[in-house]
Amino acid sequence: MTAPIAVIGASGRSGAALCRALLAEGIPFRPVVRNAARWAATGLPGEPALADLRDPAALRAALLGAGRIASAAHARYAAAILAAAPPEAPVVLMGSTRRFSRWRDGHGDGVRQGEAALLESGRPGAILHPTMIYGAQGEDNVQRLAALLRRLPLAPLPGGGRALVQPIHQSDVARCVIAALRRDWAAPQAVVIAGPEPLRYADFLRAVCRAAGFRPPRVVPLPLAPLVAAAPLLRLVPRLPRIRAAELRRLTEDKAFDIGPMRALLGVEPIPLEEGLSRTFGAPD
């Protein structure tokens, strides 16, 4: 990969993590961002190309000369990126396993649209669908969860937290994107990327508490409806993070995936959850 890789959304969490990984491997890249100040705040080197994804001319100019393109922007912009990209440049897009959720929302619909745009384009490349990402600089999924659980004597979970989750560490996401950029794709593909194995959400909760250095609260099974109804009340309690109703609904569905294609196509073996949480929280007190 001698020509620079254009990294769209380089100032966001996943985009900046990818740029750090590219920098560590000595791979040249060009950050494509909407806001130069946000890019400067990352502390990463490189002069950004400024482009709004809703401005075709600016995006085309920002991508001109790129050997390959990696987008950390929402997949809803896939069609715009494909239209602006140099014809010969493979594209790697970031999707989400939200595209498989039975709870339809704008986020998941946008990912499905982005996947369809890539697959129908015939352009070599991939859209990677990560499960819940944790461990990035500025990421707060597990930190919010730990902050909430630290203040609760009990953990009320729909169905007792039996639904499966399979979180992936940000470093593995970056490794997968780089592997996808290096691969010569004969045709566009969609690939799920996830942690090494699924576990019950209640067990994930306990692992987060242990990594954060405190005793997990007891899990109490509750029906979904009263939890959704009570979610807005958390905003009235000082210092408690907000839990959205949509997040509670998604706790009732399994998010477990076969990562055989990830291993075979990308050659990435994800790190265990315990190691990823240790990196995230550091050694517990």
C-alpha cells in the first residue's frame, strides 16, 4: 500500500484509533474530516483534507489520488463515498451488527442501506460489521456501565441478562480494517467482526465490575416493560448515567456471531474479553 489511504471520519473514536494503528505500522494515510480543529485535538500528525460527506465535490477532491479508502463514518454515507471515490480504489466501510437487530431504528436502517450500496456497486472492498466496540480512547460504553453499577445495590436486567453479547476491543477493530485494506477483494463482501466468544450479558456485566475494581451487584430479573418505563427517571437521579429505552430493548436479543469468516478472510484472532477490559480499566485498585 504505497499510495496513501484516505481515512474518512479520522477524528472520531474509531477513525482516530485506525489512524494510530496505521501510524504504528508505517502505513501512509490522509485524514478526511469535516472539522480541522477536531482532527488537531487527536494529536495525530498529518494535514487533513476537509470535506463534508454531503458535499460531493469536496468529498471527491478529498479522495483524489487515494490508493484505498477506509471509512469510519456511518454506513448511511456509503453511496456518497462510492460515488466520490476514484474508480480504482477499493473501499472498506464500517457498519454495525445493529443491521441484524429486530428492533428497527434509523441507525440500523442506515447500515443496511450502506451494505446494499456496497454490494450492489460491485466495487472491490468490504463492509465490516462490529459488535459492541469497547476500549477506544474516548469510548464510554463499559465506563458508563461501570459508573452505573458502582452506584446500584441491585442490577435489574430484562430476562436476568440471559441474552448473549460478544464485544470486540477497539484494537481488534483497527486490525480488521487494516487487514481488509491489505486484502485484494475480488468482489465486495460483508463481514461480521466480534470478540472471540459470546457470553451472557449478566456475565459481561460481572466481568466489567471486576475489571473496574468493585464487587458486582446482584442481578435481578425483571420484565422489559417496567424497565423501559423507568429509564427516563434515571435522569432525575444525580450522577447516574442515562440509560436509553432502545438500549434496554436490545438487551433482550442475542448478539452472538460466527467469526469464522473474520478469521479466514482477515486473519485476525480477537483478544479475550478479560484482556480487553484490563486494557480499558487498567489494574483494579
